[in-house]
Amino acid sequence: MLFWIITAFLTLAVLATLARAMLRGSAGDRPPAAYDLDVYRDQLREVDRDLARGVVSEADAERARTEVSRRILAADAALQKHQQTARASGGIITLGVTIGAVIAGSYYIYMQLGAPGYGDLALANRIEAAQILREERPGQDSAEASIDGQNSPPDVDPDYVVLVERLRQTVIARPDDLQGQELLSRAEGRLGNYVAAHAAKAQAIALKGDEATAEDYSQYADLLILAAGGYVSPEAENMLERTLAIDPTDGPARYYYGLMMSQTGRPDTALRIWDQLLREGPADAPWIIPVQAQIEEMAVRAGVNYAIPAIGTGRGPSADQIEAAQDLSPAERMEMIQGMVTGLSDRLATEGGPVEDWAQLISALGVLGQMDQARAILINAREVFGDDPGAADILSRTADRVGLE
């Protein structure tokens, strides 16, 4: 109820301001009668000046005053009529339309973007809601059923399609052929038949048994997600977890795990995972571009003032540091981050380092809100790298992201 009271008060304040401005009108929009009044008043003053100089007689001056006064009265009546008409018709009508548009538009926008009757949630409640969403989200079959058809690339060679069909028949006849299942999985994926592709990959993993690698599980998860149109199902999540249990550094699995966290109401976790991927690189890794395209939006959803770090410097916090940070309080976590920033700052001051490290330090200081120190480091870095155009470009982009320029 308090929300609606505040909203109504703010709406009335805005409408009152609009009404006052519209009913008063613009000072520059004067009707012709107003200009006529100015002219006639000047004529009265001119008659008095002519009489004082002796140019006209008293009788002529009186007749001129009478005529001009008559015109003044007529012009004033016309001016009053014009103002009354404007206020009674155009001004009020326009005001009414404006008020209606503001109220209707505000209500429509809120109903589309807002959440009527939905109160604010504490952090613990939000995390609990995200966990429920994660546990109750649709499975792989439901996600695939919602996808219309398969994605068949239009530029596939018809001869290749014929070869794939032969491969399908061969695999049907020899379902225990590991190489055939692997080839079929890749071929179906190339044709955009991701459901068939992940089915073949699952059979290949089953044939490998305990010898299945992290790459196998990662590829299987990738095909499941592609078949679901980018949705990370519980089945795909299970494959991602198996991948990371074998190889915690697997880039595609970490990217998709972050995507899954973003889809289940945990953009904060997705941001941490993706930020670490960017810091580790390499710059040409296939997951770098999709992370860059989404991470700023993820930071907004997480409520973090974020600046994209330099890619592939390898200077981000280690996996052990990230794991340790999960158990810290917000104050302790900020203290840990501040310690890492201080260490990086000291190293650059004593040993120097590549421009990417300077850019990372500036970004970190910006995230911590230490803008004066970030600006001082930026000035120092520009002095260190002098006229190096590449370094200057990196520093300028970093300054733009942090908000120093």
C-alpha cells in the first residue's frame, strides 16, 4: 500500500507541474491583440509629446486620445476573449489529454515491467528462490519439445547429407561401434540435428565407460544445450558438473555453468565465473566473445559496478582464492580483494609489468570505488608507457569503462 501512496503522490506532483506550465502558457506566444495594445499605448504617449511641443492643439489632442482609447478598449476586449477561449478549449483539452496519457502510460508500463503485489526480498530469500527455481526447472525433454524443428544449415553439400545418411544406417547396424557413434555425433551436429547428435554422443560415452574424458562430457553438455536452444537443463548441468569434477579448468563447461547460474536467478555467481574466464583467457578462446557480450548485463543484474578486465593476463585471483572467498563475510571478502589489489599495486611500483596489469589495477580500483587512486595510477601508467600507441589504447579503453574520462 505504501508503494501506491508514494506513486500517487509523485504522479500528482508531476501532473501539477505540467498543469501549471500548460495553463500559464508560453510568454512568447502573444496574440495579435496584444501587439495592437502596445501600438495604441505608444500612440497615446506620442499625442502627449506632440501637445507638449506645440505641434497639435488641445482640441486635436483630445480627439486623438478619444480615438486611440476606443481602439485600446476594442483590442483589450479581443485579447481577453482570446485568452478565455484558449484556456477553456485548447489548454484544458490538451491538459486533460496529457494527464490521461501520463496516468495510462505509467500504469501500462508498470503492468508490463513491474511486479504488482510482489514485495522486496532479502538476500537470503532471493538465494532460496533461486535454488527452488534451479531444482524445479524443466528437464531436457521439455526444453527440446518447445523448440520448433531442427536447425539445418542451408549451405551443406548434398553429397555430405547422403554420406551422413549412410553413416546412420551403419551405426544402426553396429550400435557398439565407438568410432561410428563419435563420427555420427559430429556429423549430426554439423547438420544442426542436435538431438540426434547428443544421443550418439551419449552412446559413445556409455561405450567408453570409465575411460570417458572431461572433453567427452563437455561436448555432450554442449550438444544438450544446443538442442534446448541455449537452455541449460538439469541433465546438461549434471554433465557440466562431471566435466568440472575431472577438469576444473575446462573453459566451455565453466562458461555454460555460469550461463546456468544466470538462468536460475544467480547472476552474481555467473559474474564471478565469467570474470575469471576473461582474466585467464586466452584472448582467442571461443568463450571469450560470448562472455564479453553478456557480462556487463550480468553485472547490472547482480548490482555490481563492473569494468571488463584485460583479457588473458592470468593475473586474476586463483581458483583457491575464489573458493576461499565463498565462505567469507562481505566485509572480509572486500578486505581480501583489497589485499590482492594492494599486492598488485606494490608489484607494479617496484617491478613494473605489462600494460594489461596496469589496466587490471585501474579496473579493480574502480570496482572498489577508489576513483582518485585509480586516476593517479592511470596518469602514472601513461607516463610509464609514453608514446606506445597500443598501450595508450588499452589504457584509454580501461579509463572509459571505469568512468575516468
